[in-house]
Amino acid sequence: MNTFKTGMLMFAMTGLLIMVGGLIGKSNGVIFAFVFAMVMNGVGYWFSDKIALGMSGARPVDESEAPELYGIVQRLCVQAQIPMPKLYIAPSEMPNAFATGRDPEHAAVVVYEGLLRILGHDEVEGVLAHELSHVKNRDILISSVAATLAGAVMMLSNIAKFGLIFGGYSDRDREGGGLGVLVGIIVAPIAAMLIQLAVSRSREYQADATGAQISGKPLGLANALMRLDNASQYVQANVSPSSAHMYIVNPLHGGGLAGLFSTHPPIAERVDRLKAIARDMGQYTA
């Protein structure tokens, strides 16, 4: 269901991009929008992992430096039937983790020191299973494409806006479609952002479910999510909003209306779903 939902959301995002391209230059604008999106996706595909690792300040570790952590990842990779990713530790008290890389053969998992200080073995295993699920399901690529398409829609909307302001449209276009262009300029970026966030939330649910199956310990992940979410409210996160979707819990907090614009589903809902999985496994009776 999550995969189907993600596909429909990506289709809607592509439609938005084509619509905005059409606002700029009709058929030529659509072609320009398509080429623009391909270029941006190519950059994201090849360089997103290097950018993410550089921003985190993480350093690579091997089995001799982090034997327990390395052993957990190695065992989970066997269960998930994916190659062993590169393992990094980030020197920060932020209690979080993320995975990056364009495919399972070029993946990396980053764990922050703050996470390792507050979680127990089963909880760390649950977190790592979640991140490896992102690798297995190619969520990193999906999220990168969604973010790139959303960025392309916003940039093209700005081009259309300046065209409207500075006379880039003919009098006929202004009379016949000026209002439509204006509405598109306002609505398209907001719609693109909401679709991107919906894609991110859908993939988080899927990674929780897949991770629970890989580790066989859904309650370990559920407990980890609650502890990380609580701890992250007391640790200042030096994270760009554009990269917040990468982390296992949202490092940027906001209540009320901000929940609509969150990259992550509510922790309570994620925990309830994991408890339901544990119940199906006979590990939880409440």
C-alpha cells in the first residue's frame, strides 16, 4: 500500500512539474522542465551521499573501532539480504541516525554519538534495521528524487513569477491565462512541498515495518523512537530543513499546524503500528 501511495505521489509531483513548465512556455516549457528535472535528479543521484556525509562531519569506522555496532549491522545485512554498507559515526550529541547512498551497493549508515549514549542494544538494533530498510527499499533514491522534483517545481514557479512581473508573457497570454498562471505560481510550490513531505512520511512507515521484520524486534524500534524523540527536544540540532527527512526522527520540532509540514509521521502513530506488528508476532499483548 505504501509503495502504491508513493508511486501515485511521485506521479502527481511529475504532473506539477509539467504544469509549471507549461505555464512558462507551453510545449517548450514542458520540455525545458523535463530536462531541468533530469539534470537536477542526476546531481542528486550521484552526489547526495557525499553532501550528506560532509554535512554530518561523520567519520568511517571499521570492525576494530566499533565491534558491537559493526556486528549488529553485519548480522542485520545478512537477514535483509543486502551488502554491508559503509558505517560512520558522527561526533555530535544529537540523538539520531540516517542512511544515504544511491543504491544498496553504494550505501552508508551514519549513527550519531548522542544516539549511542542513550539507547540499549535492542533499541540500537531496531534503529539500524530501520536505516537498512531504507537502503533495501531504495528509499534514499526515492526521497532524493522527490526533493529534487519539489525543488524544480519551486524554481520554475519563480521563473514564471518573474516572467509575469516583467512582461515575459504576451498580451494574449495575459488576457487568456494570466489568472491561471498566477494561481499556478502560488499553488504549485505549496502542493509540491506537501507531496514531498507525504512521500517522506510514507517511506518512514514502510521502513519501520520492514525494519521490524528484519530485526524481529519491533518493540526495540518502538522504544528507540520514543526515547530519541524525547531526547531530541533537549538537544539543539544543526540540521538544514532540506535534509530533515533523512533522519530516523525529525530533528526539527514544531507543534500544531507545523505537523502538517513535518517530514516524519507522528511518533505515537509509528509506535502504535510497531506494537501492532509485535502483537502479530506474539511479542505484545496489551
